[in-house]
Amino acid sequence: MIIQWSFRDHLKLSGFVLKWMAIGLLLGLTVGTSVAFFLWSLDQVIHIHWENPWLFYFLPLGGLASGLMYHKWGQSVEAGNNLVMEQIHEPGGGIPIRMAPFVLIGTLITHLFGGSAGREGTAVQMGGSLAAWLGRRLQMNPRETRIVLMSGIAAGFGSVFGTPLTGAIFAMEVLAIGKMNYQALIPCLIASIIGDQVTTAWGITHTHYHIEGDLTKLKAEHVTTLDWLLTCKVAIAAIAFGLVSVLFAELTHNLSAMFKRKISSPWLRPVAGGAIIILLVMLTGERDYLGLGVSADPNEPNAVTIQSSFMIGGVARWSWLWKLIFTAVTVSSGFKGGEVTPLFFIGAALGNVMGQILGAPVDLMAGLGFVAVFAGATNTPLACTIMAIELFAPGNGALMSSGFVVYAAVACFLSYFLSGHSSIYHAQKVGNSLVIHSSREPEDQS
């Protein structure tokens, strides 16, 4: 009988775990506190915009300020999330610590004037820059640098959305399509959990979403037997989710290339983007597609938001498309903040529409669209399936007993496959191609 267990290897692994638990604790404390300050600041800025809606007309001026700031002092960190990912793939030039304050200020400017952007990019970049700073202080080698940067991403993502398990999986899954570095599992998990707990300890609360309005098709007897008709409807909707994620990624990349080709001065690109957003508001007559879109301006209680997407009649037929266009113009022209929260909006609004078309529970389809469009746009189906559980299932035993996890997996996995290798992140690599190769062709493109 061959015994594969090694006492020496076990000691090394124990030392690795203890070391990275300490580093993850320190990183979680630092990033969690930073994200708490960011979320508090963002909330203040959003309320200032709501109270002073005329600020929207100065969006080009805000873009000018943000563009000049990055052009004069922040060119080395302008690549944002892609820079963090590139440094994980090939540690070299490093990530300057100034990335954290720059992206913080840039994102606050975006939301003060009503740009359609997210917040995860800010949290991830803050986490990455703080992790890089810690790595330099601890004189980490390239392998350790990769792990600490991944932990920074996990802490930032987990704490900004209140989804620690998702943060850990996302940090490992997003780097290369079809490949995950399990060596970083413990560091990412510890950093994400601590980051989330610290953010919460600072008094920051996260938005809660509920799927419970129509559970007539989601009965407890489906614990062992799925509602196959509903499963088919979810699969059909997943096709739309995957294709829309491709549309968003490709439109954003092409618009970015167009702005760079047409406007040589980088600090003028957000000025043009801001002007286009103003024209879009004049064209649609709606301001619903500005800002985060998580909740409604108290002065506009009937506005289309992520939360309204979970209600029948809560969105218009093309709300998802308008949010997609507003966000693509905002982020491709150079405004900071990220794309993920707008992707949640796009997915939830599209899910609402698909639920009505297919005769499926609207709140369920909105929740599935919420995570599935994100899965397709970032190629992270596992993280998004976990996110569905963390966001929608806590305290809802009826939902968990209905087969919800299976529906979420079907939506996220199909959306991921149907999006191909398209991604909102240029620096994301192809670890294992989704395309089935012949025996003569190499599958690993990393």
C-alpha cells in the first residue's frame, strides 16, 4: 500500500496556510476599511447629485477634471483593472499606491455628475494597489506577488458587494478563462471574508434583493424533481443573457477604440463622452439610466432601477438596452467606476422582460439575469452562481428548496458559454478554450 501523505509536506502546507491567513487578515482590514470609506463617500456624492439634479449638465466638465487628473499624474494607473490583472499574469512594473486615491476620486466625480458607471472597478483597484504596496513592503517574490494581488481583488470585490465567497472565487476565476489557481484559495477567502466583515463593522450596509413575489412555480416538492418547463425557460433566457453580455463587451471596446482614434487628447475623451450622455438624456427624455441605478432618486420614486426590475411593470421593454448604451459611452470615454453594477441593471431589466415574454416568475428571471449577464461579460460562471446564492437565498428557505441554485447555474453557465471568449477585460487570458479542438490542435492558449 502506497501512502501519499508526507509529514514534511504537511508542515510546509501548514506554514503556508498560517502565513497567508496573517497576510489575508492584514489585507482584509486595510481593504475593508478603504472600501467602507469609498462606499460611504459614494453614498454622499449620489445624494448630492439627487438633491442638485442640475449637476448633470456639468458632466463634461467633470470628465475634463477626471481626464486631466489622470493625464497629468495618473497615466501609469489609467489601465485600471487590466493593470492589476496584467501584473498578476506577469509581475514586473508593479502597481503604484496612487492608483487607490486616483480611482476613488475619479469614481466620485463620475457619480457626482451622473455618469452611468459602477463601483466594483474602484474597489478592485483599491484592493490591488494596497495589496501591491503590502507585497513590496514584505519583499515578496513573483509567485507571492501574484497571490497577494489576487487576494486584494478578492477583498475589494467581496467587501463592495457583501459577497465574500463570490469575491474569493471571482479573484481566481477572472484571470484566465477555464483556469483557476487554487493555491490562492485560502489567501483569497480570508482576505475577502475579513474585508467584508470590516466593511460591515464600519456601519456600511448593502442592498438586499428579494425573489419571493411569485413562488407558485417554485414549490418545495421540486427539491428532487425540477420544474422542467421552468428550466427550459431559464435556458432560453440564458441565450439572451449571453448574447447581451457580448453586445456590451464588444460595444464598449469598439467605442473606446473610436474615442482614441477620433480624439488624440485623452483628457478630452470624457468631455465628449459626457456631452453624448447629455444628448442621450435629451433624446430619451429619461434620467433613469444615469448613475449606479441600484435604487431610485427620492424625487423620482417610479424610476427604473435594479430594485424595480424585480417587480412586474418595473421596467420598460428597452430599459436594458438604454442602460447598456449609457454605460458603454460613459466607461469607454474614460470615466471611472467600472461596469459590473450597470451589468446587474442590464441583466435584471432584461430578465424582467424575458420573464414576461416566457410566462416565468418576473422576480426570479430578474435575479437570474442579474448574475448571468455578469457571468457572460466576465467569464466567471462559478463566481456568479455563488453570488446568486449569497445575494438572493439568505433567509429564503422556499427559494432554496425550489431548485433555485440549479436555475442560477443553468443561467450562468449557458450565458458564459454563449458569450464565447468575449470579455469586458482586455487582460483576461484564455486558459482553456471554450472551442473544442481536434487532437492535432493545442487547447491551452495561456
